[in-house]
Amino acid sequence: ASVVDSDADAIERSNEAALRPTSLDEFVGQRTVRDQLSLVLRAAVSRGATADHVLLSGPPGLGKTTLAMIVAGEMGATLRVSSGPAIQHAGDLAAILSSLDEGDVLFLDEIHRLARPAEEMLYLAMEDFRVDVVVGKGAGATSIPLSLPPFTIVGATTRAGLLPAPLRDRFGFTAHLDFYSDDELHSIVGRSAGKLGFEISGDAAAEIASRSRGTPRIANRLLRRVRDWAQVHGSGTGDLAAAQQALIVYEVDERGLDRLDRAVLRALCTRFGGGPVGLSTLAVSVGEESETVETVAEPFLVREGLMSRSPRGRIATADGWAHLGLEPPAGALP
Ligand code: ADP
């Protein structure tokens, strides 16, 4: 299964690469973040210095990787990419850091998943541009301080709250990315269709936008599925019927809930009487990792008003029950 998964991942990544905006001007939405980041970068360029470290937080698919690439692009710097889970030992991080050239931008995805020793090494590197490389083992081990040329870390995390304060504090600029409006997604879909050479009508683009869970990655993915449908069953162009039919095939409902969102909501209502239930219990009942439910399904369900959080756990709202066409039992609603 892992081979298939990584193939699918690789295809997804190369599809995404083709649609990525390459400059801040091309980056749709997130106005405040864009303005602030633009200032940080322009000031650094005019000082002839490297930019401050940047921390980007927000749910998957909202543009964190894209912004990291843009930071490197706008600084005229080389981008290096790694991630928290890929760095198992402090030595892995030391190897990456000591290979950086002056001005490089190092993108660290899922930075909240760095192992503790690597995290501590990163503090020192970010603050003093220094790493202590340990040579040898046991009693004979010695630590050799190595100074590094100045560089910029762009860290990404699905939740800034998951980062320990000392790490968070070492980022000079932090920004939170929020879900996109339907209008913004509409313009992303239009732009992407242009890049794909796929003709799409305004109402079809709007239909895709409204079902994309506020997420550009999903908008681009649905657009490609609509293109598939149009090429196989339709006229080859993206009209409203093609959009609607494709979205039925891919089980995206009219509010943009996908299979996982519906599974979570359904489990909450049918297995736990609408809650309150703890997130990890809910995740187990749908066979998903807590982190996936917490960072992918939950923020969307809460934002849509289908689910709410309480100190005692997650609760289905009246709207949540209604969306599934279910009648809440007496006393289920807060
Ligand atoms: P993240 O790193 O937050 O998971 P990515 O940066 O990989 O998200 O973005 C996912 C996809 O969505 C990319 O293909 C990118 O082209 C597109 N995308 C993200 N944000 C925007 C945006 N603001 N404007 C246009 N396209 C975007």
C-alpha cells in the first residue's frame, strides 16, 4: 500500500507544482499576511540581509508550502526542503544546517513534529547561527561548535499552539492562514483552469469554489476531477452540469463535505448521541488519526457550524443533525 500511496502523493505533488503561484502578487487572498510578508521581504532585500525566520500556521492546503517557495523566490534565494517527521535525530538536522549556504531558505514542514533534541538544536541555530556537532560516542564524545552562515527558516505547522513557546518565539514573523472565501477560491479555480488549458464557465467555477472547504488544494483537485469528467462524459469543456456530475462521482456534497467529514459527523451523531465526546474517541471510531481529524475535518465542520467544541468534548449542532437528515434525540442539543 505504501508504494501506491507514495506514487499517488508524487503525482499529486507534481500536479500541484504546475498550479503554484510563484510571486506574492499572484498569490490569491490572505491579504494581511501577504502585505506583512511583502514588507518583511522588501526590507530585508533593501538591507542586503537575509529575512527573519517565518512561521506559517493553518490547516493543510492553504498555501504554506507555496509561500515558502515565494519567500525564496522573492529573496532570490535557494529553497531547501525538509520536515519535522523526516528529521529523526539531531544529527540529521545538523547535517542539513551545516550544508546551508548564506541566504538559503530552509522550509521545515510539520515543524511541530520535530524530535526534542533536534528542536533544541534548532533554537541555537535560529538565534545564533551556530550548531554544536557531537563527534564520537559515550565518554569520549566531544561537542564541536560550528558557526553557520545566516539563513532563513520558514516553518509550517497545522497548529501554532502545538509548538513549544521557546521555538515559536524564535520566529521574527508569524502568520496564520485562514480558510479562503468562495470568491477567492473562484478566482483560484479560474487561474488554475487557465494554466491547465481547460475552458470552464463562471457558474461551474463557482460551484467548485463553494464545495472546496475553503481550501485551494481541494479547489485545484476538484477542478482536475471536473476536467476528467468533462473529457470522458461531456463536451470537454467545464460547464455547470460537468461540475455537478463530477462532484457526485467524487462524493463531495453540496456543502463541500467529503467522505471523512461526513464519517466524523455521522459517528458523532449516531454512535455518541451527538456528543459530547473526546476527539481521540471520535477519531478511533472512524479509523483515523486524531491529528487528521483535529486538523482537517474538525476546523471545517466547526466553521460550517455543523459541530462545536465544548470543554467536555465535541458536540453536533442542530445544523449538523439536519445536514445528515437525522432527528436529534431529546436532550441531545446543548
Ligand atoms: P500547504 O503547504 O499549506 O499544505 P500548499 O502551499 O501546498 O499548501 O498549497 C496547495 C495547493 O493550493 C498548491 O497547488 C497551490 O498552488 C494552491 N494554493 C494555495 N494557496 C494558494 C493561493 N493563495 N493562491 C493560489 N493558489 C494557491
